[in-house]
Amino acid sequence: MKGRTYTGAPYYKATTRNEYIYWDPDCGGGGDGQQRWIIDDSEPDITKLRDLDGDGQCNYYARFDSLDKSKPPATAFWKMNCGGTKAESRLITLADITTTLTTTTVTTTTTTATTTTISSTITSSTTTKTSTSTTSTTKSSTTSTATSTTATFTGTSSTISSTTSTTSYTGTSTTRTTVTTTTTLMVLRLTGVCPYKDFLEGLTFVEQGYTASGARYFASVEAEQYIYYDYDCNGGGNGKKRWIIDENNPDPTVVEDLDQDGGCNYHARYDSDDTYAPARAGVWQVWCGVEWTDIVLHLDLLSNYTYDDGMDQSNDLKLRGYFAKTCQKKEYLNNLQFEFQGVTANGAPYYKSLTSPVYMYYDAHCAGDLSGSARWIIDDDRPSLSAPYDLDGDGNCSYIARAKSLDFSKPPKGSMWKIDCGGVWKDLWVALVRLPTTTTSVTATSSTTTTQVTTGKPVIINGARGPQPHLTFVLLGLLGLLSSYQ
């Protein structure tokens, strides 16, 4: 953050370029503009109330309409000028960065050691040795002087001389900088549901980002359940704005009918004009098996919650998307389950569908000419495990779907994908849901073998397939050995 503008809103400057993010209540200055966050190459005038770049019009890279001037949204769809005549929606994430600077300084130290001549004189059988040693040490502005004592001994006459030596130690100044990135998410815990919906009781919902309306939406970490804000749940144009608890994941690119079912089907609803967050305690309409029932539901804010999205590269995944409405030719992809197969030569995991020859993998340059951008790909060609790029070996970027990404460690949990819908590429929001791990116990004769099995993965359990002939020969050999010792 660079400072605050006249409105009290923070504004920011890029560390490497002259680019800025700021809040402007009226970018054209005419008094009738929309309040919004702006990304621009002009530094805002912090003494002005509106039109902070002073151009008298709304020229900028990107905008996000918002009444909240306290900070820009963590994740939201911005309208961005991508060189065309029409602004395009792009998902932008702004992560809070906490910088911890640790400085370790080693000062320059010089140590000087001076030794005087030591002499011994013998007289008859008793000799007195007087030894005086003076050492001057300078270290970090500290000086000490030491003088030796006098001792009596018997020995031969000798003279020992030493020269003066100077040793210098010089250190350098070292600075270490550690940057920690922290994203603050709203986390809610749901309680108070009726017995018919007891599977919702106690679920934890973590903020996933913002929908096109600017409202947060949440996903449960324990089950496929969601909370989101919908302007009109059936898309008919006459619905009420409300918060919804639903088993269908919302499409964050639209403002109405977010579950894309054309109806108002869900667990519960709470009518509200407040898009910031659902009420902490409010009267919801909950479907309790027979009728809609007014129930006070609590959504307690968890302040000390450690969030792990549970996504690991070895997870099996289920693909969810609203293909029926956007891309019917690829509707077979919806609910398709992908099993982790291993890792390709580029270090990324790859997956295969359990029911059809469809693969998901990461390719840095799908055409093989080093000019393409890195992306996750859904393809009906098996990827090469030895090629660093163009993993399907076709010399072209031909596939079913793609999602551009610089993260090769795992596919995006939720992202906008480009889908080939019969020669026409269409944008579709796709969610990848982690499949749960189950435990299977198998008992064979007198022994029990317990194996951790990930759903859908073939497992061979030793000892559960009947008699093993090779074990018979081993046992007979052991009996022969024992009989020879009797």
C-alpha cells in the first residue's frame, strides 16, 4: 500500500512498474459515475474526490464495480480492456503480502596480537624466570591488557624470542529477506438446521472468491455443499435477491440462477439485499422434507481456522460443470471421475478417466514450438511420459479443453476453461472436486488384512485369493529341516 486518497480508500503501486490500483467513486468526474476499483498506469491524485487520474473520462486497464472502498476484492471478475472494442471479464486474485525483513550484520573486526621477547637466566641451582607478556586486543572498541606472573624453576639457560604478529578478520554485512504471502479468507460454521437436513449441521464453509455480483461465495470443506448469493434463482427476471445453501456449485461468472438449473431448487434461502456476507444469525426458509420452514440458522465466523483445500496432486478428481446449458456436445464430461496415474517428464501429475479414454495433463507448449502458453489440458490422447512438451505428440494444440495456468503442481480446483464445443470454443466454469478416501477391511481365513484404498483404484490383497502353492513348498522345507534336528 502506498497511501490513502482523499476518500480514505487505500491505493497501491506496483513494485516494478508504474501501475496503480485505487478506488474512484466517479471515474469520469461528471457526478453520475459508478463507484469502482481501478487498475491504471496513471498515479491517482490523492487530493481529488473523483476522477482521480484527471483525464475527465474512464480510461484504465481494468475495473471492478464496488461500494466497498476499504480494500479491493481478494478474488473477483474484473472488466478488463484486452485490446478489443468490448471489455472482457477476467478473474483476478489479489493476495495480501506480509514482508518480514530480517537483517544480520557482521561488523568488521581487527585483532592485533603483540608478543614481547621472553628471556630466561640461570644462576646456580635456583633460577628465577621473569616473563612479561603484553597483549593489546582491539575488538568492537574494547581494549584489554594482560601481564604474566613471576615463577621460580630449575633448568638450563636459554633465550626465547618471538616476533610481533598482526592478524585481521574482516566480515561482510549480510541481509536476508523472507516474504510470506497470506490470504485472509472468511470461514463460517453452520448450525441450527432441522433433522431432515442434519447432514448440513456443523459444516465448515470457506470463502472461495467473488461472483459476478461482487458477493462472496463459500464451499464446504467436508462435503459438496455451497453458500452463494443469487439475484434471481430461476433467471426469470422477477426473483428476489437471496443467500442460498445448495448442493450444486455456483457459476461465479453470472449474477442470477448461479446453479444453472432454471429453477429455485436448494436446501435453504435467506432473502437479503446485503451482498457482503450472509447473516450470522437469521431466519432462513429451510426445506425440511414436507414444507418450507422458518428456522434460525447460525453462521459463526471462525477467526482462528487453518484452511487446507485438501487438493493434492495424487487425489482422484471429479469434474463438475454446466455443460448442458453451455456446451451440450461435451456434456459427457460432467461428473467424469479422473484417477491419478503418475507424473510426466515435466513433473506434473496426469489423470485418466475411470470410464472413458479421456486424460488430464499439464503441457507447457502444446504445439511443440516453444511459443504456446502453459496450460492444463483435457484430451482423448494419452500424454507422453518422456516428452517435456507437446505431450500428445501431434505438433498441434488439439484437445477437448484447456485452462491456462503457471501452476503445474495440480490442476485448478475451480477455474474458467475453454471447451471445444463442435468447432466453437466456449468459456465454461469447471470445478474439480476431490474424491474421498475410504477404508476397506478384508478377512482371509485366520488372518485379517486391512488396506487403505483410494476409491476407484485396483488393489491386490495378498492372502485373500485362496491357497498359495509356493507357501506349501516353503513350509515343507522348514518341516524337513526341523526333523533333521530331532
